[in-house]
Amino acid sequence: MDLSLFPIRSLRQAGVALRARRIARQLSQKELGKITGTAQSTISDVENGVLSVSLDVYLRLLEALGAELSAKDRQVGGAKP
């Protein structure tokens, strides 16, 4: 699965993307927490879309997973004119 093509438009989608990347890197939540200084329970809540963390924490998690945050124009109803 190409995770770079996964659109993130909600907390739940952000959590799914984070979990997929963590699993692809073969890290447990506990291991990711140790690397980033984030509690395992917080990572679980983020992955389940029930907790919104600061952008700083999310960026730290992404960095540890070899990813980065980017923004692009949203495609609505097909191709752009």
C-alpha cells in the first residue's frame, strides 16, 4: 500500500495512516513511544482517532516513522480544470 497517496481529512484517518506506517516499520506502540517520548496509551488513542495531540507531537511521531506532513489542494469531484 502506498501510504503517500492516503488522504487525511479527519482524526480517524490520521490515526489509520499513523498505525499503517508504524506497522510497516515493524514497531510496537511501546517502541514508538520510547523513541518519541510519548506514552503508549497516547499513541493508541491517536491511532484510534479518539485523541487530538498537538502538531508538535504528531510531527515527532511522523519523524520517527520516516514520514513528514505535507499539504496539497483537495481534489473535488474529479480532475482539476
